Amino acid sequence: MRVLQWEDLDRLLVFINNVVGEKKSDSRSPLYTGFDQKVSREEEAQWLAETLASIERGDVINVLAQVRNRIIANGEVTKGTHRDTFRHGRLGLTLLAKYRGLGVGRRMIEILVKESRRAGLKNLEVEFLAGNVAARRTYERQGFKEAAIIPKKVSRIRKYFDGLIMSREL
Ligand SMILES: CC(C)(COP(=O)(O)OP(=O)(O)OC[C@H]1O[C@@H](n2cnc3c(N)ncnc32)[C@H](O)[C@@H]1OP(=O)(O)O)[C@@H](O)C(=O)NCCC(=O)NCCS
């Protein structure tokens, strides 16, 4: 596990497009909002350049997981952008389906929590589908508590799903 770097561009492109493919092919995918369209190399390069600049400024804390030459997960905490929210972070984490349930997510959240605390953050929030049992369990085990349900936040093929926000103090 390590922080992403510019040399990861092609590995990240494969990773993100695998995630998009997984969501497209599985109507019951636990993946949350986004990941709806394949990403071009130019788009990924732009995202990576912006993310590296944000990490450099200290606005984003990142960790990714790699197995051999393959990126299997990417996680980050984005700090609040306002003067009165800059000690708050939003966490996001995506793991390829094949590697779920092996303890990778737990370890990545531990790292993000530790690095967020080190960066002076005071609380974190994370949001996902309320029916995502694995995510709820994983975050509960890391000290997160349910903060809010957003009824029918997500609409997919004429069905609505609730969003769940969990948070924890650091
Ligand atoms: C949610 C997610 C980050 C968890 O990471 P993971 O590596 O699969 O989870 P881990 O193997 O580290 O397990 C963490 C805990 O959750 C539990 N868990 C994992 N999968 C589970 C499942 N399908 N059902 C119930 N519990 C589950 C584990 O038993 C473990 O609990 P324990 O410590 O009590 O044993 C990962 O599965 C993922 O990215 N899923 C798809 C995207 C997603 O859901 N994103 C929302 C979060 S931002």
C-alpha cells in the first residue's frame, strides 16, 4: 500500500475502467454514485494531475493498494474546502470485487484514519448505499457510527435506494 504517483497513470486507467465495467455488468453492484462511463487516458491524466496537486497541497490524503503490477483499490480523504470545515474529511474507497473480503479495505481505512489524524482532521464521514452490508460492517469496526439516511438518494433503472452517511471523530 502506498500513495499514488504520476507513473501510475496507465495502471489507474485499467483500474477505474474495471470498476466502471463491474458496475455496468452487475445491476446489484454495491458501488456508489459515479463510475458510469469509461474514462479516456486524457481524462484520467487530468484527474491524476489534479489529485497529485491536491495531495501536494495537503487537501487530499490518498492510499492505494497494488498487487504485482495491478492497482486493486484506491482510497482517499478529501478535506473540507471552507475555512470552517478544513478539519473535516470525506472518505471514499473503491476495491475491485475480486479482492473484497480479504482485509484490504479494513487496512486502507486504518491508514486513512491514522493519516487524517496526523494531518489535524477532527472528524470523517463516508457515504454509501444503505443496503451495503459489507461497507456498514467495515466502517462500524473502524469506529464509524450512522449519522444519517438519505431516503431514495440514488435512482437506478426505475428503483430507488437510500444513501447512508457514517461518521467518526478522530
Ligand atoms: C466496503 C469495502 C471497502 C470493504 O473492504 P473489504 O476489503 O472488502 O473488507 P474487509 O475484508 O477489510 O472486511 C472488513 C469487515 O467487514 C466484514 N465484511 C466484509 N465483507 C462483508 C460482507 N459481504 N458481509 C458482511 N460483512 C462483511 C468483514 O468480516 C470485516 O469484519 P470483521 O473485522 O468483523 O471480520 C469494499 O468491499 C468495497 O470497496 N466495496 C465496494 C465499494 C463500496 O462498497 N464502497 C462503499 C464504501 S466507500
